[in-house]
Amino acid sequence: MLSVVKDPKLLQMVLLLVPLLIGAFYLFRTASARKSGQVPATGTPPERKNHHVIGIMEGVSFLLLMGVAVPIKRIFGDGSWVTVIGSLHGALFVLYLIAVSLAAPVMKWRPATTFLALIASVVPFGTFVLEWYLGRQAKSQTTVVPEVAQ
């Protein structure tokens, strides 16, 4: 009824492999730039920026999968939406795991924070809550407390 593709298997492979290859290339290029000393020492590290962007994209794709594709499959019996969005989400999920593994050592996350980052990828709205938490944590670490005049 609402079929979005003619050959879902081909589209599934394209939507899984293309973002995965492009994203992995970008993430590992950033990591190799750090090893060669091409990353500036000040400001937000690019690994954290990559984690932020991929985390938001992974969270949105997860919500689209659970909130749009699965209901369409259950209501109309059309599984092609799950195939398309699920493949894209699968690629973003793998990229998110790579981004966490690259960002954790650079950001000097505690093991508990790294564990929360990994768990956030399988909980609805988890990556958004994690971004809020990491933003608050970064803000509290950079806040300068003025000295009290005596």
C-alpha cells in the first residue's frame, strides 16, 4: 500500500553501507589527524563534536524507526519503511559506537560515563539525555567562580 521502494534489499544495502563507509572514513580521519598533531589543543576536540553530531543523528533515526516505521508496518503491513529507516539507523548505530570509542579517551570520560554513552544508544531519547548531561558536565567544568572580595 505505502511501499517506498521497488527493491528493498538493494536499498537496504546502500543505506547501510554508504553512511557506514563515509562516516567511518570521517571518524578515523579525525583520529589519525590527532595522532599526527594536526588537531588544535584548545577548544572542543573534534572527537567530541563528531560524537555529538552522530549521537543526535542516531537518536533521530531511532525515534523515526520506532515512532514512524514500526507503526506503519503494524498498521498497514508495509515493512519497506522498517527496511529503509532500519538500515540507516543500523549504520548510524555502528558509527555512534565508533564515535564513543574515539571520544571517551580524548575526553577522559570515566568508565561509568562511557558505559552510559553506550547504553544511551539503545534507549529511546537516550542520546539526547546524554548530550544534555555532557553539556552540563562541560559547562560546570568551565565555569569560573569569581573570588570574593575581602
